[in-house]
Amino acid sequence: AVLARGHEVLAVGHERAPLLPVAAAAQKKVIAVQCDLTEGSALDRLIFDYYPEAIINAAALSSQGAVDAKPELAEKLNVALPRRLAQIAFHLSSRLLHLSTDFVFDGTAGPYRSTDMPMPRTLYGQLKLLAEKEVLRHGGDHVVVLRITVVNGNSPSGTRGVHEKLFHTWAASKVATLFSDELRQPVSAINVGDVLAELVERPNLHGLFHWAGPDTLSRYDMGRAFLRHFGLPE
């Protein structure tokens, strides 16, 4: 989305350099690098070497299971990293767009507005809420915190998308457990990319925002929709 608007992109991966689409690589406007984002000096060197006009932070341990298994790493990636990015963005007068989650709420009284009181029930939600506060505290008018919900789309690894996880489960002849009492408003990865690209160019917008799809669906509804989309029997 940002490439289509004429921007140059530095794509950063934690354990390895990100996989780039062939079209993006051909344009030579994307540089893919690897950086241990939990190592403060390496992060500082990377940003000060490239001096970006805008930073999009999508790095996190993004599942409750991963956070519970590695709480120390989760604190570094989910809280310390966004705090440092906000401090650097403020110093450079760069835009910082930080992705957060609807898990900062307890899920009992949705749909939620950005003015509603957060009340996370999980360690993942608690860390993400703490990160929001740190980013808004240190970044001033240079930052946007964008809370998103379930994101659908194809991932480079083929394992992270909601439908991709389901297909791996079904390919292994396993039964997928899909809840019917958890209602979300899923959004496509392409749509999230579009709104982030728009926010990069809208410095008059800063603070906390929610972004979600128009349809309210349960996980069970999503699973049935995927099967219908790909012409598979329920």
C-alpha cells in the first residue's frame, strides 16, 4: 500500500529478513533486513542509519499461548520495543503507527469504542495495554495507536492467516474447534495496510483509534465462510 503511494520501505524481521513479494522486490524500493528488536543498541543503529519519516510497529508476540510460554520475551517485544520506538520517533519527529488489539477489553460489553475503559483479562492484553500507554506517553503528537481485531489474509509463511491455520488443521484430518459465542469484526490484511498507508500521510491524525470490518462474526461463522469461499463441503 505504501509502495503504491511512492514511498520507499525498510522491512524489518526479528529472526530473519522478511520475505518480499516478487513485484515489490522488482521495484527495488524495498529493503529487507534482519534485526534483533529486543537488542536496544541494534535497534537504535538501524533507525538512525535510515532515519525514517514514519515507523509502523507490527512486531509482537501476538497470541496468548506464546505470551504465557515466554513472558520475558513478551515484555521486551510487546512493551519495551514500542516504548523505545516512541521515544525515537519523538526525537526524530517521525510518525509512529503502533498496532494494538481488541484484547485490551474483557469482551463482555462490545462493540467497543476507543473511549471505552480497557479491562484486559489475559497477560497478552495487559502487556498490549501497557504498550499503548507507553507509546502515547513518550510519542506525543507523533504517534497513532491503532487497535485492530482478527486479521484475515495470506501470510508469507502460509501458516499465520486464520484460514491458513484451519486448512493445516483439516489437512491433518483434525477437527477444528470454532467458538460460536466469541463475536469479532474481522478485517483483511490488505485493508489494514491501506489504512496504515493513509495514516502515514495524515500527520494531523494522532492518538488512539479502532479499526475493524463491518460484519460481526463468530469463529464458527468465519470457518463456514472460508469453506463456502473455497467451494468445500461443510
